[in-house]
Amino acid sequence: MPELFTIVSVLIAVVVVAILVRSVRVVRQQQVGVVERLGKFRRTLEPGPHLLVPVIDTVRYTMDMREAVVPFPPQGVITEDNLMVSIDSVIYYQVIDPVRAAYEAQNYIQAIEQLTMTTLRNIIGGLDLEQTLTSREEINQKLRAVLDEATGKWGIKVNRVELRSIEPPATIRDAMEKGARAERDKRAAILTAEGQRQSQILSASGDREASILRAQGERESAVLRAQADRQASMLRAEGEAQAITTTFNAIHSGKPTPSLLAYQYLRMLPNLAKGESNKVWIIPSELNDALKGLGSMAGAALSKQGAEDSAEIEEGEFAAPKPVDVFAEIEAQKAIDEQNSQASVQQAIAEAEALEGRRAARLATEKANELTAGLAAEPPQAQAEGAPAETEPR
């Protein structure tokens, strides 16, 4: 009997402890418990410890009030241009009413997935492939609006909808890659051509400026060279003119004799024959006159010398020769030449005066003849005006 009583007491204690454990419930933060009493909704439990009626009250659902992320597997969708694309989407939602979330939808996650699939097909069916690939933001907004409206009665709010990827068919993807590659190659070719064009333009501009500067430099150099040549020619001409003037003045002041000029002429003849290209030398006609002059001068000198030698021989057959004063002879010859030059000058002056006189006389004669011819050419009427008219004899 005592053992049976002990066993019953233990069982009663275990049952009481189990009932107490089931009566006390602790709800964690950001969670809400839905309590049912005998299968009917009773109340919700906020975060913290709560005491329930054993066996009668039961926590049926525990709702997580935090924002949840649900990724959906890729779904095949047909575009307006009859191309199959695979779309992978993600939904961010939050439970705002745990009672309706527990009782309005049997499985709100599955319901949201199916609703997303049908909405995507409806939206993508009105777009072609290019619009589908370039209108993600528009698709997200439309899909969120439809889901938020549909899940509002379930106590769920859809915060965001994102399309993670849109995969076109492999063939379309290859074609798009080829098109993108061709577009990139086109842009690269355009940029390369533009760069080459700019480079050629800059090179041509640089060559043009260099040519202009080079031409300006050559022009200035040619101008300076021409000015230098002109100044050099002017200076050379002035020097030659001064040299000729000086030589002319020196010659006239020295009053050279014809014999000296003939001698200088003979000295210049060898210079005329110099030169590698001189094969034939024509003797000038003036050479005979020069030789005649020198010959006459030499003959006069020899005659004079012979007369002196004869006189000396007459005085004594074996008399010693007298010393000859070369400078005195040169001075004497110079005096004779000066006299001859003065005589020649006086004769030339006289001839010029005579020629001038003859010219003046000829001019006077011509003037007189012109006057005579003019008087003879006057008409009789002019003579009648100056004298009375003669009467006929009776």
C-alpha cells in the first residue's frame, strides 16, 4: 500500500508539473503567438511570459513580425515577340496582421509565389525582349503594386520586389553577345578613326605651320642675302669706281708718254694668253703700232748713243767711255715727253676749237638758210600788206 501511494503521488506531481509547464509560455521579441481556446481564436501573445489555461488554451501559430526575404526559383516567361526568358525574382515582405496571416491564407508563401509567377507572365507578355531587359525598374514597380494589393487582405505587406536575373535563350544570348561585340568593335573603330583623323589633322597643321615658317625664313634669308649682295655690289662698284678714278687721275697727273703706254700694252699681252682654255691667241692689230712706237724710241736712243760714241772716238781713238747718268736721261726724256704731251694737248685744243668754230659757222649758215627759205615761202598777199600795190601802166 505505501508503495502504491508513492507511485500515485509521483504521477500526480509529474502531471501537475507538465500542466504548469504547458500553462506558462514565453514569446520572444519580434514574435506574436496566436492563442486558440478549444479550437477558436482567443487572443494574441505579445513578447514576454504568459500564463495559459491548461488543456483549454493552445498557442496555435507563432508569427515572425520581422521583414522576410523569399527567393523564388527561375520561371519561364514568354515575351511579346514569342521568346522564352527565365526570370529569377526576390520578394521582401513583412507580416503586419498575424491573425489574418494565420487564418486568411493557408500558405501565404506559396500564394505569394504563385501570384508573382502569374503577374510576371502578364507583365512580360506585353513587352518584347529588349524592353524586358531594359525595363527592370518598371517591372518591379508593377509587380510590387499587384502583390501589395493582393496580399493586403492576408495581413502581409510586400515592401520590395527585385528581379535578380533575366536569362534569354542561348541562341538569343549569343546573338546579343555578337551584336554587343560588333557594337563595341564599331565604337572602337570609330574612336580609332577619330584619333587617326585628329592625328592627321594635327600633323598636317604642324607641317603647314612648319612649311609657312620655313618659307618665311627662306624669304627673309633671300631678302637679307639679296640686300647683302646689293650692298656688296654697290660697295664693289664704288671701290672699282674709286679705283678707276684714282688710276685715271694718277695716269693724267703722271702724263704718260705714248712709248710708256706701248710698253705697258706689251706687258699686258702675256696676261691675255693665260688660261687653260686658251688654245688660239689672236694678235691684236694695235701690236704693230706699239712695236713701231717702241722701235722708233729705241732707234732714237741708239742714234743718240751712236752720235755720242762717234764724237768720243774722234776725240781719241782709245778714250775711256764717259759715265752715263740714267736718272738724268730719264728726266730729260720725261721733259721731252711732257713737251710732246703739251704740244699734243694744245694741238687737240686747237683742233677742238676749230671744230667748234666750224660747227658754229655751219649752224649759223643753216639758220640763215632757214630764214631765207622762210622769207621766200611767204605768200604775195603778205608782201602786199606791207607795201602799196603797183598800178598797171597806162
